Amino acid sequence: MDLGLADRTVLVTGGSSGVGLATVRTLLAEGARVATCGRDADRLAEAAATLGAGQDRLLTGVCDVREADAVQRFTDRVATAFGGVDGLVNNAGQSRMKRLDETGAEDWRDELELKFAGVLHPLQACRPHLRASDAASVVNVNAVLAKQPEPRLITTSAARAGILNLSKSLATELAPEGIRINSVCLGLIDTGQWTRRHAAADTGLTYEQWQSRLAADRGVALGRLGRAEEVAYAVVSLLSPRASYITGTSIDVCGGVSRGIL
Ligand SMILES: NC(=O)c1ccc[n+]([C@@H]2O[C@H](COP(=O)([O-])OP(=O)(O)OC[C@H]3O[C@@H](n4cnc5c(N)ncnc54)[C@H](OP(=O)(O)O)[C@@H]3O)[C@@H](O)[C@H]2O)c1
């Protein structure tokens, strides 16, 4: 099926690795023009080099989503180069592995800032362009933690729940402007986040053995971690104009780790 994304412009935050990079790759394969950002210029350049896209299709920029002015400047560059913005994927971020007693005031502040700024700054910068598009769609990359908190990720779980709630409000408020807003809630996806944790855990297990044990411990029904491309397909289908009647909802991409029915 043609997803109708050819020659549309999509801005993906955090596209130098993992889910963001897989989303950029999938969008390019659909014929979209893609812009993406991250904080580390070298990582971004390395990732871009793997994509084999020309400057007329792919634009990258160093930008921290916590800095509103930097996000605005990057978005202005994208809109000027590509003539607008039709889609936005708020993906940049990471989780904070801490329990209550390990969590200080700074952890709470930093985590809430990252999660809320990561949605609000790009959305505010892109909003005039999205309003001008005839197929505007925003996808917030969230986590099943939003609905199923884990004490070992206490700040991230709380922030994720807030973002899921915010996504619903935004979907309602921006619907009259023709902007759809949806979320994907991830379980355990095999990306840099997990290779870093495997290295830090120093268990003596290979990454594959460690992953299988992790999937079993966490009760992943499909018995394995997800792949970044498996998330990208869900994100891209929500971005597609074919999903024109879908807004204010969320899709779990979690291999059945989510125990809820909503
Ligand atoms: N993998 C999972 O199991 C999982 C589960 C639930 C939710 N998630 C969420 O899914 C999203 C993608 O995760 P991932 O696993 O693909 O992570 P990843 O491989 O670590 O990639 C994260 C990307 O975000 C960028 N980034 C991080 N902080 C940023 C900031 N402040 N401003 C701009 N860019 C920033 C990183 O580049 P720089 O470091 O160079 O900035 C990188 O490109 C994250 O929001 C994550 O929390 C992941």
C-alpha cells in the first residue's frame, strides 16, 4: 500500500541511533524528506552516512531538544530547506534507572524537563508548519511505563504517564488545526540503551544470552526484545495520511509485555 508519504517532510528528533534512526530510514524508503537532530555531531554524521540520502532528502542538525531556541532554529532551517513540515516524531530521549531512594530533586527536575521539553519544544516550533499542511501528524515515542510503572524507573515512569496524558490534551486542542497527535508505547527495544546497560552490568553473559534472560524476567510474551524497525513501522503508519481518522490514541509496540487491556 502506498502510505502517501512521498515528498512529505518529517522532522524526527534523536535520529542518530535506535528507534529514531530506524524511523528516518523507513521514511526515506517511503520517499519522504527527513530532518533529524541529536546532541552529538559525530554520531549524527556517522548515522547519516549509513543512510545514503542526498541533501535534498535528508537534513541533519546538532540540537538539544531541551533548548527551545535551538529547536526553533533547527525547525526554521528545515522549513526553509524543504518548504514546510508535515510530520513530527518526538523521539529524542533516554530513561533514568533509579528507585525512589536513589532519586534526588535534580533527577526529578532533569527527567521532567527532558520528557516535557522533548515534546513541547519541537511541537511549538513546528506548529505553524503543521497547521499549514493538509496531512499533519505528530507521533510521540513513549513507553509502556506510562501505563505500567516500574519502581526501578520511578522518574521515567511518572514522566511518561504525564506525556501520555499531555498527548491526549494536545490531540484534542490541535484537532481543529488539522493536526493529529498519537503515541507509540514501547516495551523493551534492542537499541543503544540496552547495549549500554549490558556493558555496564558486566554479567559475563553474551548480549544475546542477557537479552533472552531480560525478556523472560520482564515477562515479554513474545520472548525477545523488539527491533527498532518494528517500532518504525508503527510510527510511520501513524504519520501516514492513510491514518487520517486516528488521533489521541496510543499503540503499544511491546511484544506483549503490557498486561493492561487499554
Ligand atoms: N529502547 C527501549 O527499550 C525504549 C523503551 C521505551 C522507551 N524508549 C524511548 O524511545 C526513544 C528512543 O530510544 P532508543 O532506545 O532508540 O535510544 P537511543 O538508541 O539511545 O537513541 C536516542 C536518540 O536520542 C538522541 N537524544 C538523546 N537526548 C537528546 C536530547 N536531549 N536532544 C536531542 N537528541 C537527544 C540521541 O542522540 P545524542 O545522544 O547524540 O543526543 C539518539 O539519537 C527514547 O525517548 C527512549 O526513552 C526506548
